[in-house]
Amino acid sequence: MSLPTIRLAVDAVVFGYDPKEGISVLLIQRKYDPFKGGWALPGGLVNEDESLEHAVERELEEETGVKVDYLEQLYTFGNPGRDPRNRVVAVAYYGLVKKSDFILYAATDADDAKWFHWDELPELAFDHKDILETAIKRLRGKIRYEPIGFELLDDKFPFSDLHKLYENVLDKEVDRRNFKKKFLQLDILTELEEKVSEGPGRPGSLFKFNQEKYDKFKKEGFNFEI
Amino acid sequence: MSLPTIRLAVDAVVFGYDPKEGISVLLIQRKYDPFKGGWALPGGLVNEDESLEHAVERELEEETGVKVDYLEQLYTFGNPGRDPRNRVVAVAYYGLVKKSDFILYAATDADDAKWFHWDELPELAFDHKDILETAIKRLRGKIRYEPIGFELLDDKFPFSDLHKLYENVLDKEVDRRNFKKKFLQLDILTELEEKVSEGPGRPGSLFKFNQEKYDKFKKEGFNFEI
DNA sequence: GCAAAAGTGTTCCTTTTACACCCATGC
DNA sequence: GCATGGGTGTAAAAGGAACACTTTTGC
């Protein structure tokens, strides 16, 4: 019996955030067939001697110039037929980045790399729509028992940015006062002296995450129902 | 550049339950090298034209005779070096079964197949210890936002079996009365007329799961903090 | 009649929700 | 001075935790 030839790939769902625009996803435009010219998740084949994480980070940087510092395995998609030409099993990861940290460029397999608002996505190649939906569900679930935000917001941010982030991810209104009360109770934020004023209205204090507490919650989880 | 040769395998962490003995894990004794004679999770290479789920179910039945009806993808383990001979990436699944439904037998790659109490596990081959620990964590997390039990208990069971199951999985005492109150509120159980007496003490009613509600919670999740 | 397990209810406390008024700024 | 967003507190409601007594059986 000969060895099955199954190719192993990784794909990355990278979320970015902007308080004004909401949540975006990083996509590339494919340079080669299949789906030439179509939009897809960044990703590619795993090399024989590299770890899966390394493969995602490498492909992501090659194709888009983005380096994520937070990356987590999402799910493995392996249905025969998901790639029209060969059997390819893809281990999908998802990551969070501060959009403003990067200038996108496209290279290797990508003709273009762009952020798309997660409500206005183009048609996607392969089963990447499924992957993306799985990632969105995961992000929505995650937010309830692990902090997100540090990876998506600037180092210093007004509280309203964090509040809007949660409203965006959960896609529902969240009472401003109760949210603040609950979040501050976690004792994960440091309030700075600085204030910032964006447009009209009273300026708000800037906050930053307490890295240590943040990592602790990330590791041990918490309960954050809202 | 030649195609990397990465082999793709699946491994299964199958949990079984017995109110008297607690939670067990199904392991096989390896017939061939590497780790010949050692204990390992059931599993094996994926065929070129079968889905990952199919591969797990096939390997599991071949090696142990167990057919799971509930199986969920756990995590993909892909570190180079996890298999001493080749690069093998393993997609791990975990499943829940009623132990009493099966008579184990060992075949193909397995010399023996046995249930081990999850507190008294032998040394495991490859990185299977990591896989198992990941599965245990997942099971403990799962119990809080999805029902488990239907897959682990007999069709009809006294309430105390369910209670013990939760105590076993969570590895802590849970107040009997509060647990019952909360669980019955979910309206997921049907109380039967039948009563059963196991040893001394007042006989208890038998319950069964309301399949429809169960599937709904399984799909949509709930919040069950205890 | 004693030990063992099942059935049931109440109180207290914590957490969550709903909600309103004042404050600092830009224009 | 008015529109806009930021900052803060309180009361009512719901949910969770703690806890004790009665009932039915086996021996």
C-alpha cells in the first residue's frame, strides 16, 4: 500500500480593529490558479521541518507583511474536495493585530493584500468562508472567558475604544456604565493621567492593560458575561 | 522544490463513564515500533480520499471495536519531532461513549485495548500525554457551556449518576440540591415513573434526556456555571 | 431501628440589570 | 449655550450558595 499523498497547509484568519471602522479581516488576492484573482485567507503549504505556527507566521509575513504576536489554532479543515486539485488539509489559525502597526504589501502568492470589514466580505476561495465563520464564532466565544483587546487596541486607549470593541465583536449594545464597572473590577487596566479628546465631548482618560494580569487571565481564563 | 512529505494522522481520545468507577480513557497497546508494547491513543494515518472524521472512526473501530456516536475535533498536533521517525501531523479528536455498550477487542496495529481510569494512566507513546491533557481540559471546559451526559450515561439513569458525572469531571464536590435545581430548570430531562434502587437507601426516579432540547443546547450552548 | 441515599424549600448574599444626572470640551 | 461624549451611583431583580429536615428503602 503506497503512502497517501496529502498536502498540509496552514491558513490564517487575522482580525484587526479600528474604533471608527470596526473589525476587519486580512485577505489576499490570489496570484495563481485555482481561484486566480479571487480573495482568500493568507496561507500556504507547511515545510517539512517547520512547526505549524512557524508556517503560518512565515506565510503571513511573506504574503502580506503582517507579523502577528497573538496567534491561536482554530480548527483543521480536511474534507476531501476542499481543494479542487489535490487533497489538502489545512490547519487554520486566527490572530489579532493592531491594524495601525502595519503597512500591507503583497508578495509571493498574493497579488494584493487588503483589510475587509467583517460585514462586507467578498466571495472567498476554497472553503475559506467556512473557516472565517468558524473564526468569528470563536472570537465571539473567546471574549467571554479570556481578555481580548490588548492585541487589538493601541497601547494607550480611551475606555470608549474598549467598549466599542466589545459591542463590535458581540454585535449588540452593551451598557456603558455596567461594562466599565465590570471591566474595572477585573483590575486589569491602569488608568493614566493623560486625557484625550476626540472631537466634541469631555476628554476621557487613557488606559493601558496591566500586562501581567492580562497574561494571567489569558492563561487561566475568567468569566466575563455581558 | 520538491513537495514536503508530511504524513497526516488522526488520534482519538475516547472517554467512557461508569458511576462507580468514574471516568476512563480508551488506550491501545502498540503492536509495532516505535513504542512497541507501549500504550497509546487509538489512531492512524488518514487515507487519501476519506474525511478526517471517517479516518478516526475507522481507526477506532479497527483497533478497539468501539463506535462513537459523538466525536469532536480537539486540536492538531504538529511539532516536528513528535514522531521519532517521520514528520507526522496528528489531528486529535475526542469522543464520549457509554462504556457498557462495547466489548473491547484489539486488532490491526493494537495488541490490546483497555480502559484506564483517567487518574491512573500509564506512560504514553509519542506526545499522547499532551493530547490527553488537552482533551481533559476541553472536557472540563465544555461541561460549562454544553450538556454532556447523554453520550456517557445509559438511556435511563438515576439523577445521582448525572450528579456524580459532574463531580467526576470537575473533580470537586457539587451541592446535590442546587445541582438538581439548576439542571431541572434547563428542562432537558424527563422524569420517568420507574424507580431504581441500588443498594441501601431510598430508590430514585429514573430520568432520560429530552433529545431535542439536548441537541439544541449542544448546538447553541448554554451557561452552566457550577 | 439504624444506616444510607433520595426528595424538597428557605434564607442570605452576590451579581446583574436598568436607569439619570452632572461634567468637560468644541464649535 | 448647546451638542457631544465622559464620569459616576443607586435601587430593584435575579441568580447562586449555603444549608436541614423528611422520606423510603435494605439489613
